[in-house]
Amino acid sequence: MLPELKDCHLDHVAIAVSSIEARIKVWQDLGFVFSPEREIVQEQGVKTAFAPIDVHGHIELLEPLNAESAIGKFIAQKGEGIHHLCFKVSDVKAKQMEMQAQGYKFIYSEPKLGAGGCLVNFIHPKSTGGVLIEISSGRDHA
Ligand code: ZN
């Protein structure tokens, strides 16, 4: 048995896709089972689809609602692919302050409401060697 990471575990791997319905097959063919619901997060201009990986982790497909959204711009610049990794922490604000004190830059000055009603913030990829890292309070439902 591997020990649980202290106060931090993988919540989801987010993948930018131009069309959820076109790309979901890859993951379904691997064996992932997606919830039939598609969540629209208007504020972020995305449609999302979730499938569990294990008790904690999910695959999240992110489809832009328009070209001006962050995911729309990401796909225009870099193409489809892995967009960010999200780790669940017990206290998003506390973790943000702890990491900011060490010089890490965050995208938002305060945690925001994300998909599934969780509080989230993102560590800027310039602080992490190119990886966009989301920290989240986690989803209430599995
Ligand atoms: Zn995410």
C-alpha cells in the first residue's frame, strides 16, 4: 500500500477537446464510464464531462463554448490535449496562502466557484515549470 499524500490527492486530469462527443470515445474505449450529464460552466465558457478513474480521481473533458474562453484560446494556441491537473486539498485558501508565501503565483487572487460547486484556484504554469495546477476543495458527490 502506498501512503496517502498528506492533505493532497489527484482530483482530476483535465483534457481540452474541441468536441466532447467526438473525443469521448477514446476514453470509453479505455473503459471509462461517463456520467450522461454535461455540465455547463458559463463563467468559464466550458462544457464538461466527467468519468471516475478511482475513488478520488476523474478524467474531465473540457469543451469550449466559444473561441474567447480560456479553453478555446488554449486549443487555438496549443491544440487539444492535457490542460491541467487538479489536486484536492482540505483548505484551498490556506494552501493558496501557504504557497503564495513561498512565491508561487496564482491565476485568481481569491478562490472561485468551479464545476461541481467546488472552490478552486490555479497555480500559474510560470511558477511550476509549465504545468497548470488546480487546487480544489473537491466535489461533494462522487
Ligand atoms: Zn479542473
